[in-house]
Amino acid sequence: MQLVLCAVAKMNLATILNRHKTMTRPPKKNNSLNNYAKYSSIAFQMIAIVAIGSFVGVKIDDHFGNENNLWTIILSLCSTILAVIFVIRRIIADSKGNN
């Protein structure tokens, strides 16, 4: 008899604690404007990274007098790869934060 009462008491305590946890969580806001602002800022940051890398490459090529624009090509490619990695990391971090 005591074993049954103990099991019922534990079950009731567990349900009460679960209800308390769900009641104390703040409601999730599904605001599409916030998502739009977040992802458009990521796009502007990606554009800025690529533009800065390309600009530095052009300036280095002008300084050294390279006719093949080797530094522009290298730094443009590296900054594009860096920007893509940055975007992927931000999206992964945002998806983990939403769960």
C-alpha cells in the first residue's frame, strides 16, 4: 500500500514540476521582422568582408605593380571563403539558439 502511494506521490510531483516548467518559460516570439533584420545584417556583413578583401588586394597589387592582379584574386577568394564560413557559423548558432 505504501509503495503504491509513494509511486502516485512521485508521479504527481513530476507532473506538477513539469507544469511549472512550462508555465514559467517565456512565450516564443515568432517575429518575421526580427528574422528579416538578422539575415539582412548577415548579408551586409558578408558583402563588407568580400569588399574589404578585394580592396586590400587591389591596393597591394597597385603598390607592387603586379600586372596579373594576383593579390586581388587571392584575397578576393580568401575573403569570399571567410564570409561563407562566417555566414554558416552564424546560421548554425542561430538555429541552436532557437531550439
